[in-house]
Amino acid sequence: MRDARRIETAALVAFPSRHRRHAIASHVPGAICWRVPSPTRTSRGIRNAVLPALALAATGCASPGNVAPNISEAIDTTRPSPVQQEPWWRETGDPILASLIEQGLAADSGIVCRMAALGQKGHAAAQSAKTLGASLQRLFAKQALAREEANREAHVLELVHRRTELAERIALSYVELRRLQQIRVMRANLLDQYRDNAEIAEFRRQAGLVPALDSALARTQDETARAELGYTDGRLEDALTYLAGLTGLEPGVLSARVGIVAPLPPALENAPAPPEAGDRPPDLTKTVDAARRTAKDMRSAYREGATGFTSLYVAEVAALSVEQALADARAQRAASVIRQWNARGNDWARADVDHATPPSPAIAAQSDAGGCD
């Protein structure tokens, strides 16, 4: 009876006389319930001010046979751990690649901030739900839970996509870096050979043994090789800087970690590639070996004066081209395998996001202020 009197008094204060009869409590066995009138221009503001008090006062609205759900228990902020899929980059057998991807995932401030904010929202929702009375839980639990779950799922999917995309970008950038390193080594190893060719051709020209075309062609080959090496160095530096940005490392630190040159992970070369990657050219390695032997034989013949420089020039250009084509083909195949592996499942990213924990005060302030990238 005391609760009924309190509700009646609140209704008298909250609503105009013509609406009081709708707000006065009606008695049902074991509970006290009421019906709130439809909002009007004159009563909306007042009603909004005291409606929470009325709702909290009616904590007995749930009948003994219809227990209200507990929002704090229904909001799942600690999802059970599914059987997690091993991240695909650990299957490559390349510890440097694996460490760079994990470093990049941990260093992306935008992802970390959003994951922390997601954990904070779930934690805050659970804490807030504990302060609600049983009647409010009964009235608003279903709607609140549905909205909360839909909102959370949208944020989860966004973060899962962002993490899987970042892992793929780091891996592809790593493959490109290794490809450029191999090409640079190829070109650098030819500099002494091209300079030697140019010196021999010039000496023979001055001695009247060969036409001036040989000397000019040999000099052009030498100068072109040095210019292409400088161009490759620039592309290599850009690739290193880009990968450093993805991983959060300083370019100098990253350079020391990846070294001067290294082959691509064997697992990426030997794994079954998707149809769009095409079959591995079966004769390409043999073609490279044959081109190298031809260039070596022509070089010996040129030194002995048995052939002109034009034949040597063609053989050396062909050997370099086919060797570079092999490096390009391997890198392209590795990139196709990476895309295939990254697309086959994102359980690892989902598990990371689902187990997001409440953030530190600094990150919480950043996310509250809209500071997440």
C-alpha cells in the first residue's frame, strides 16, 4: 500500500489533471503496475523528468511466475573461446614475416583503440544494467539487448575486416620487399662485369680491332646498369619505408631485421595456388640456367676475340631478363597464395576482437573523445 501511495503521489505531481487517471496505479495480485499516458506537448517534458522515478518505484511489476531477465547477465562481454584457427602467417615457415605481421597488428593505434573502446562499451553496459530494477529490465531488456548485440556485431565485423586487411597488406609488402632485394642483388652483381666489358671494348676500339659501335654499346650497357641499380635502390627504400609504417617500426630497425636479401618462404612457393595464380612455369628455372650458361660462354668468346660485343650484349641482357622474370613469377605466386590464405578464414581476428578488454584510462579518454583512427 505504501508503494501504491508513492506512485499515486508521483503521478499527481507529474501529470495534468486530465491525465492523472491514466497514471494512477492499478492493483494486481502480487504486483503494482500502471499505464503511462500518451505524450503531449504540455506533459512530455514533465513526464520525462519523473518517469524514471515511477519506473523504479514499480519494481514489483513482474509477477512471481514471470521473472524479469537480468541484462547484466544477458550481455555477453566475455564470450567463450571458440576453437581458434592458427593464424595463416605462422604456416609460412618465415619467422620474420610472422613477427612483422604480429608487430603491425599490435602497433596499429586505430585498431587497438577501437578494440579497447568496444571492450569498454560492453563493460559499461554490464555495469549499467546492474543498477536497473527488475521492472525496467522486463520492459527494456529485449530491445536493449537486441540493439546492443546488433551494434556490437557491426563494430566487431568492421574490426575483423580491418585486422585481416592489415595482415594481408603487411605480408604482400614483405613479398615485394624481398622481390626488390633479389633484383637489386642481380643488378649489383653485374656492375663489375659490365665495366670490364666497356674497358675491353674501348681498348680494342683504340687499337682498331673493333668498330666504335662496340665501345659505345658497352659503355651504354654499363651506364644503364648503374642507373637501373639506382632506380631499384629508390624503389627498395620506398618499400622499406612503407612496410615500416605498417609495422610501426623505424626504417633502420626494420632494415636490420629483414637483412640485405633472403628467399621467399618455401611454403608460399610450394603451396597449392588459386586458379588465378596459374601453374608454376615448369621450365623457367631451366631457362634461367641455360641463359646463364649462354652468357658465360659468350663472355669467354668475347675475351678471346672469337665474337663481337653485340652477341655478348644480347646474351647478357637475355640472362638478366629471364632471371628477373623468375623472381617476379615467384613473388606473384606468393602474393596469390597469401590472398587465398587470408580469405579462407578470419577466426584469429574474430577471437582477438571478441576478447577485447576494457582499455587503460588513456585509451579510454582517447576513444571517448573520438580519437580512434
